[in-house]
Amino acid sequence: MPLKNDYNIKDNPTIFVIFGATGDLSRKKIFPSLYELSKNSLLPDKIKIIAAARSDFTNEGFRKSLEENIPKLQSDAWKKFSQYIEYFKCDIEKNIDLDKFSTFLNSAEKEIGTCTQRIYYLSISPYIYAEAFENLGQTNLNKGCQSHTKPARIVIEKPFGYSLKSAQLLNEKLEHYFSQEQIYRIDHVLGKETVQNIFAFRFGNEIFEPIWNKDYIDNVQITYAEYVGVEKRGDYYDKSGALRDITQNHLLQLLTLVTMEEPTHFEQMAIRDKKLEILRAIRKMTPAEVLRNTVRGQYEGYKKEEKIAPNSQTETYALTKLFIDNKRWQGVPFYLRTGKRLTGKVTSIIISFKDSGHELFQNYWDKPLPNHITIQIEPNEGIGIRLVAKKPGLTTQLEPVDMEFCYKTSFNQPRPDAYERLLMDIIVGDQTLFIGQVGQSWKIIDPIREVWDSNKPNLAIYKPGTWGPQEAEDLIKEDGREWLAPLLTICKI
């Protein structure tokens, strides 16, 4: 795994605290990613990983409980990594034993022998963020090491708030104790190689940027589809829904990356400013426009899932058509859709170009197909370009063909998991791939949410294993368009 030239991993003494260490995210993503970094010698030479949660565990008991979630566990590598992990029982929501936890961290720091970089990863329910921020601040844990020369970093998962007002209130509490330099709002999608490659694809190749605008692009389709249902997240999901859980963060972040203007430098503030320009330019919808331009759905059987209200109106599918009111994108529709229990797991951005008619070949194909570019983030990372070519033979017949770039076959080196990349960035203090203020995205979502909360449009029911409700197909067909091959169209290896 290559490092940035300015990374200084090894000589960076760190205490990495994971609050909510017994939860699914910690067990399935955070600890396995830290293990991979350790296996590849990409953790600091002096590090302690503190697992903090409400359950009763010994150090050995907790370490043992992690093993089943470590893929391809190597005994020597695991033995070395597991020695970094210590367990401490406390409750960050109710401020139980946080004072003792502070003393515990001071003792761990003494063992390391120097002022350490402290990182607090909040792998906890978003519903208790406010209490967590307050309690960390009240116990002075926000100030970092004992000498206070290295303020602690705090890592926050999505969603941040549930509306503009709640996000603003939450942000006030967070910034009362933590500065912007300390705050890392994580979105794992931004750590994907193909997402990062959008910059290289657009701004490093002269053939694409000149046509990356309303004059050549007809529409853009961004899909975040999941095969699974709510699984064990029913209590959280039923209060959130697809619009808050995915559209407000993942999909809007992907939208900004594919539409933003070129930043002056490849650094965090320059990139954030350009992304913010896009969010501010997205047209806010009136209630009538929400009814025309959105679809909300729920898969059959959702109400029978664990911890779901029997009369739940929570959407598991959300389709939103957005417009960006600026010179580059005026009039181009952006279709953002996400859902659970769909045909498969896929995250993709499809840029569909305008079809000028091609009179020369109008008699040589049944139906002209627009050129389009697919940026596939999951399951197989790569980029594909749909072209038209003559089919071999004595007659002239045109058929679509794909040119593709696949990470698996193009580079003979391992690709880090998104969490591995982002955890490494947190340790060294690089905020480039992290989200800044989130208020602007809620200004887009809130008008939609207000209409949906009045139970309009009607909640469409769809069968698991499909691409969602029929209403989503109808919406794009009414625009004279169609969904373009959203699943596994490239890099089938």
C-alpha cells in the first residue's frame, strides 16, 4: 500500500480509542482495518488501541471475541496486533467512569513515555452524539495528552443530525469542545480508490474535462444499492430511513465530486470549498417539485424485521432528481437512488452523454444507444466507457462495446480497504477525504423530508430482489430516459 510522500506514520505515538467497541461497525470494519494496517507495518511504532464499551470484558476475552471478524488471520500478525488492544468498561452516554477512563489514558501514556496523539472514534448511535460530546468535554478528554500540547481528534460517523436545525445544534455542542482541526466526519465511500480516482480521471486526462458539462452530458445516474435488508439495525434505521441514511451523505458527496470545479490545490480546504459550491447551487425543491421529482418506497416484509414498528412508514428506497443551477450543469438532471433488498450490491456513477442522432448510421441499428461512462465503486472498482462499434461481418451492423479500466487487472498491488485509508489519514492528521460542515446538505434534504413526513407521495411497496418500485421506473421514463445497466456491467472478474 503506497503512502503519501508526507505521511509520517511510524514516528507518531498514538492512543486510539474506540467508543462502542462491541458494536458491528467496530468489529466488522474498524478493528479488521487496524489489523491490516498493523500487518503491513502502517501503524505507529508506539500505539495503544483502547476498546471502550459498556459490556464486561477482560483484555484477553475481548481480543478473543474479535478473531472471527478478521479475514485471513495470520497468527504472528494477530499476536503482535492484539497486544496493542486493551479493554475499558465505561459509558460515554451517561458519563459513567469517564473520569476513571481519563486516569487510565494518562497511565497508558506514561507507559508509552511521551505525549501521544489521542483519537476518539465514536462508533456509537448517532442518537447519543450530543451527550458524548458534552461528556468528553466535561472530563477534559478533548484536550488530548496530559501536557495538552496535542489536542485530541474526534471521529464521527454519519448521519450528523436528522435535519438542518438538529445538525446546527449538534455542531454548536461539538465545536464548543473541539476545533475544526480536531473533527473528522467520516464517510467510508470517500476512501474508495475509484472515488479518489475521479480527480485523476477528470482533471488528469485532457479528453474528458472539455465535454464534462451541459453541452454534452444528458443526465447523471448515481446508485447506491444494497442486497441486504436492515439486518440488526432496525432500531436505528426505522428512525432514519434511506433519505437520511444514504442520500444526505454518501450520494450527495459523490454528486459533488463528479460535478465540482477543479480545485487550485489537492488539499482539504480547496476541495471542500469546491464541493460546498456545488451543494449551494443545488436547486431547493418546492412541495410540488418534491411530488414530481422523488419516489419513496419500502420493501415487502420490512415491517416484520426486528425492532421495526408494525405501522412503519419509513422508506427503504429513495429516488431524488436534482438540478444544479450553475453555468456548467444548468438543466442536467441528476438521478440519485438508494435502496435495501435490491437486485445486488452496487455503487456507481453513470454519466450519460447526449445523442445527436448520427444520421449516417440511422439505418444500421434498431435503437441508438448513448455513449456513457460508468464509474463503478462497488463491487468491482473500475471505470468503463460505452462506445459503439461495427459488428464483424459483411454487412454494417452497430453494437455497443465497452472499454474498461479495472483496478484488479491494471495494478499488481493490493488495494487498501476504504477504512484502512481513512484510519491512516486520521492518525497522520490529513482531513482531505473527510466531510466538512454538513448544514448545506440538510438544506437540500429537509424540504423533501417535510413532504415525505406528511405521507406524500404515497409509500410505494416493492418486492425484494428487484430494482425498486415501479414508480421509480415511471419517473425516469416520463423524462424520456431509462436506467443504464446499474449492476456489474464492468470488471466482471
